[in-house]
Amino acid sequence: MVLATAAAFGIACLVHLLVAGMLVAGLLLVVLGWETVVQPMIGLVLLVGAAQLRPRLGRPDPELPTLRRVDAPALYTLLDDTADAVGVRHIDTVQVGTEFALRVSTCGIRRRRRLELGLPLWLTLAPQQRVTAVAHELGHFASRDIRRGTLIGAALSSLAGRAEIPEHAPRRASAGSPSAPLVSRHADGMATASARFKARGRAADWALWIPKLVVKGAHRLLMRLTRPSARLTEFQADAVAARVASTEATVSALCDRLLAGAVNAEVHRLAVTVRTFRPVRAAQSTDRDIWAEVAAHAAALPRRAGEELPAEDGGLPSVSSRIARLHPGAGHPAVVTLDAAGADAIEDELREPKRVLAKKIIQDCVHA
């Protein structure tokens, strides 16, 4: 694992040096070679490449509701108490989303910490399991997860951000299309020009595939090299969550991850049902109740401990192996607890984000 981690740091440094080199070389070619034609063109290509491969520092999602401290004092109190118990700095921003997930990420140059609180997961978990989910995410920072660190995390964001290139070039009308009827006296010329254009387009696609494959290959290699460290960090984050929120709550929260597919399907079904079979006024009056129905559906689902989840992105360990590492028989007591009064106060603070997100998924029928 030490050699793989060292190699990952080396590749990350090479990625950053490559981006910096492209930026400097592009500027020099544009400024110093302005009297020529070829050098500024090459410089512009390098500058565009450097801009495309720049590290993504992250930013809050403008489409998600944001909760400030003044808007959600009970929620921020829970987050602050959990962060203090874990031994990391506090969360700066909370956004509420529609995914079955709870994530803590860093944003901007100041590396402010943002919590994305997914309502489907939040409503599925019991109050003490919610403490577990927050403690686990903060445990990644306590365990110094290299995939979330400045060097390797920025390199992964650079490579992941530019790994996607359009699969197909836009299609142009040919002589055989309705826009170019064969009765035209210029049909033969148009067909020849169209064939040449398509040939050049295929050559351009092949030229774009080369850097795309290089970028995707580098990203996969970096993910593979960081896999042993990421697996160890995942176990350590689980241990932190068990120490802060209790082993029992951590084990049950891990088992409830198996409910993701069923809960997401219910959110989508409710959104389609409200939009399709209910009038507009009824939909507007029930956009707050949709989350209550999701919570009731999640509570009625059977909990199936011991089953395996599909392989996770990045080669993370399975749920069963994570539960086995926790030693459920020798449990830790909870350091941070969320009682009924605190849970009710947080639910009141989430009322407006629930309304906004329910309205969004009803209008868009977006799968949560």
C-alpha cells in the first residue's frame, strides 16, 4: 500500500506539472511568437488544454436549497457536536438534495466544507443513524483520505472533469436528406462535399479520442493506486462513526444502505403519480406530503442484514466486510446523541427545503 500511495502522489504531481507546463508554454508561445502564425496557434491549443485540465475546486450547487446557520440552528448544533467529537473542524455550508446520499466535500480556495444532505437517505435513517452518517463523512477527514486531499483530490478532479468528450459529432444534412433533395442539380456536388466533411469529422473524432483515452487511463490508474488507501480510510471512518454514534447505530445504518434502490424508486413513483394523476392545485398542496410518504415507505421496508451491495465506485469495501470490521458484539456507546426533540427541531428546519425539492421533482419527474 505504501508503494501504491507513493506512486499515486507521483502521478498527481505529474498531472499538476503537466497543467502548469501547458499554461506556461502556451503563454510563451502566444506572447513571444506573435510574429508567426503557427506558434500562437499552438499556444492557444495549449492554453485551452490547460484550462480544460485545471483542478476543479468545487462550489455549492446553485440548484439546491442552502441552509445557513441562522436558518437551521438545531441542525448546525448537531453537526458541530459531531465534528467536535470526531476531532475535525466544523461544516461551513449545508445544502439539501434529492439523492440517497450524505456527502461532505470541500469548496473554493478557502476549502470550506459543504454538507450535501440527501433527503431520501435522511428520511430512511433513524435519528441516531443520522449521527452515524455525519460522523462517517467527517471521519474521512479525520483519517486523512488522500482522495479528498489537496494534491490527489485536485488531480482526480482535473482528470475526471475532462475525461468526457462528445461521443459523436453533430450530424450534417447530406444529399439524401429532406433538406437536400436529389432533384437538385447540385446534388452530386453536395453529396461529395458531405462525404469529405464526414471523413474529416471522423478524423477529428479519432484525434479527440487520443487525449480522451490518455486522460481516462490516467484517472483509472490513479484510482487503482489509491484503492488500498481508500479502503483503509473507509474502515477507519466506520470506526470513527461507531465511536461517536455507537456501534449498533453504525451497523444498522450500513444495512440500511441496501434500501437505496427501493427508496429512490418510490420517490420517482410518487413524483410521477402526483404530476400525472392529480390536478395542479392538488399537486401544489401535496408537495410537502411527498416526503412523509417516502419516510413511511422506507420505514415499512424490511431490513436485510448480511446482503451484499453491488461493487462501489473506486473499489470500496463491501458492506458485509465493513460490518465485520466493526465487531458488533463489542459495541461502543454513543458520544453524540440525537433525541426526539432535536430530531423534531431539525425536521422543522428542513420543512422549506423539502417543499422546494418536492416541487422540483414533481415538476421535472427527476429520479432522486
